[in-house]
Amino acid sequence: MTLTSHLFASAKSDYKKGLKYLKKGENSRAIQKFNKIIYSNSKYKLKAKLGLIECNTNYLDTLALLHQFLKEYPNYEDKADVHYKLGHLYYLHNNLKSATKQFSIITNQDKDKKVYFGALYWLGNSLIQNKEFNSAQKIFKIIIHNKKYNTYQPLASLRIADIYFYQKKFYSAITNYKQTLKNYRTPSIKLECYFFLAQSYEMIQDFSKAKSYYAQTIKNNKNSLFADISREKIQYLNKKHPMLLKKNKRKLKKPKPSTKPFYYVQVGSFEHLSSANNLRLFLKKAKFPAFFKKIKLPKKYIYKIWVGPYKTYEKSSKIKSQIISAYKLEAFIIQE
């Protein structure tokens, strides 16, 4: 092995280890690995510089450094990845105008990049938040109709149904939720489709079908927030429409809470279920066990996003560090 190839292999190894530490939230160890590369002439030098930027846990500092990186290295080969990181940060911190701009740069210029469909999907979500429903729908259709399967197709199909729901076009929403269920049968897709089918049928006052889909929501994942809301809805429908209540039907009971305390990482609090759901989906995509926590206030509900449960404080603390490191979100530990 020549000296050049040896240095290249060493830089590649250090870079991969740095990313591994960064993902774990072990920023100090990641910094050590990236620093070993930036003083070399390896092609991983610029990647290591980006890694050092991502080690910064301050949201505004990270944004400034990423923009500075793009100015200093306008010909960087993975520039689309930098725009994708910027778009995610802006989206997670609700700066939708800037998020849309960053994702649009990728979708207009880098159709062959790995991040293309991810950028399209999050661009569509940003447009939904801005109530630009027609533009969002066109984007999601591009994802769905692409000949080559990509992991964003089920989510895009779900988002189209959501758009009809947000526009109060409930019959169209029902058709699209059912079509999504037919095409994509993953547990998370089924859960949301069942729940919003129930909501849609309730809106058009088909209470029997609404109750049926609420029951399927509970059966699909009895510990989810959707299941908790579904139990409340079934009780409400039984009370308001007693004809729906069957004499021999067993009552749905909440699962008994564990006597042992668990630790959770709270990463967000929202007034609107749709906003909370976007963050939950984002974290689930990154393999974090994120879910809703519905909190009742005097005149409204708020939806908190928790990650967990974890049996030890040490494990939850580690996850908290990973989330802060990767997404610059405010996070803290809850014991329950």
C-alpha cells in the first residue's frame, strides 16, 4: 500500500468513526476524529469540516457556519447535502420560508442526488404548513409516481390524503386514506390511516364507521396517542349516539400503567396535532421511538413529543445528547 492510499484509508476510517460518535451524541470524541482529518489533503477534509460544524449544539451558530461553508466552498461535490442539513434545521425550528428555499435548491438542481426525494418530501411538508396545498400535492405526486420505489412514497401518499382532510374535503380524504392503506401496509401508515379515516367519517356523520376505525386504531397500537384519543372518541360516540353501543361488546380499557418509573426525552410542544406529527415522523424516520403526549389545559390541548421509554437515566441522557447534537432541538428528560 502506498503512502497516499494509506492516508486516504486512515482519513476514511477516522471520518466514519467521527460520524458514529456524532450520531451517539459523543461530540468530544467526534471532534477528535474530525480534527485528525482537516489538516490533511484527503478528500475527506471538507467532510470533516462539516462534521465539526454539526458538533455545534447551538442552532443559530450551526446555521451561520453552514452558510459560511457554502460561501467558502461553492464547488463542494456534496453541496446538496449541506442544503439538506440547512433545510432540516430551518424546518425543525419552524422557519418554513427558509426551509422551503433550501429544499427547493436541491429539487431544482440535484435530481440525481440521494437526498432528492427527501428534499421533495420535506418541501411538500413545508408547503402544507404554509397552507400551499395545491403546490404540496403536486410535489407528493412526483414522489409517488416515480418508477423507482423510494422510502418516501408511503408518506407522500399519506400526506396527499392529509391535504384533503385539512381542506375539509372529507370524501376525497377517505378515498385517499383507503388507497394508501391498500398500497402501503406498514404499521405506522396503518395507524394514521385508521385514525384519520375515523375522523373523516365522524365529520360526515357516519358514526358507525367512525367508531369501527377508532377501534382499529386502538388495535393497531394500543399505547399510541392516536389510541388514547380513539378511546375518548368511542366513549363520546357511545354517549351521544347510544344506538351504536352493543350490549355484548366488551368495553375498551386503558392498559394498566407500569409500576416502574421510566425516563423519556421531551423534544417539542405544539398546539396543533399536525405540527407535532411532523416532528414525530421526522424522529421516527431517524429511528427514535417518538410519540405524542396529549396534555389538557383549561381551554385547549397541547401535544408534546416524547422519545422513549428508557429504563435508566443514563440511556435517556445519551439519547438526549444525540438529538441535541443532530437536530439542535431543545430537549430535556422526564421521569414518569
